[in-house]
Amino acid sequence: MEQAIPYLLSNDDWITGILIVCFLITSYVLSHGRALLFQSIRKLFSTHEINHIFHKKTLVDTYCLLLLNLQTCLLVSILLLNILSEDETLTPSVALSLLGCYSLIMLLYLLGKRIVYRFVNWTFFDRVKNSLWIDSYFFIIAIGGMLLLPITLLIVYCDFPYYLSVLLPAILFFLMNLYFIYRCFSIFFSQLHGLCYLFLYFCTLEI
């Protein structure tokens, strides 16, 4: 009796095609959105002149950020699928369906985050700080998508040990969340007593 060949992400044409598209997206952003990337990265930890930390975005800049956020959703979905690929019963058709579901969930999650942040911040803070936080948050999500690309390529095609395929993305997400906390504190709660408000703020968002 012949044994079924186990499913591997590296042998899936859809996964390869998506990674090629992500590479093209990153290349496009690096060639057309360099001004946005360089100025935003340079100002990431600035606490002065908050009205000008992120320069006025052009239509191309907006498209670049949207593409990178979409890339983040796709790459996170591939990494989640990689965890499930240890299951020997996984088939290419099931993997494709899961990939589509994961990507849709991630996209809806980001859209929901944007709506919630807009509503909560509009209630408690002024328009300038609100816009700055939204720009900071989704810019870091976009940068995360760029950093996830080489990590995902290594995990999919270099046969990384299972624990490394979980640990590397987890470290990146942990660092991103540390920055979110720092950025939230520096924008909204710059005084020491603001730590209490920061805790209440994140509790409100979770609720």
C-alpha cells in the first residue's frame, strides 16, 4: 500500500505564487515609497513636533501602505498554515481553503482595529493625536510585513526546525507590541501618571 506524500508548503504552487507576489509588493514599495519609509522610520521614536512626524502622504504612499498591510495578512496566514502543516492529513485543497480563511480573518481584524481605534481615540483625544496613532500603528504593521517576508521564505524553503518557525515570528510580534505600548504612551500619556491611563486605555480597547 502506497503511503501518501505529506503536504509541504514548499511544494505548494499557490504558496510559491503568493510569496512571489509579496516579493513584488516589497520591491514596488522600496522603489516607489522610499520617501515615506525613510522619513517615517527616522521619526519612529521622536517625541517632538508630533504634527509633522509623518509627512503628508501622497496617493502612492497610501497604496504602498495598503499593499504592505495586505502582505502582512498573507504572510501571517502562511505562518499559521505552516504550524498546521505538521498534521499529516492536511491536503493542498484544505490548505488553500485555510489560507483564504486566515487571510480574510486577518484583514477583517485590521479593519476592525482601525474602526475601534478611530472611535475610542475620537472619544478621548484630539484629532492630531488620533491621526498620529493610526499612522504609527499601521506603519508598523506594514514594516512587520516587510520583515516577515525573509522570515517566511526561510521557514518555508529552508526546512527550519518547528520551534524556530514559531519563535522567530513570535519575537517579531513581541517587539512590535512593545513599540505599540511605547508609542501609545509617548503620544497619549507622556507624563508618569499616564501609566495608569495607559492600562485603562488598553483595557477599554480589549473590551
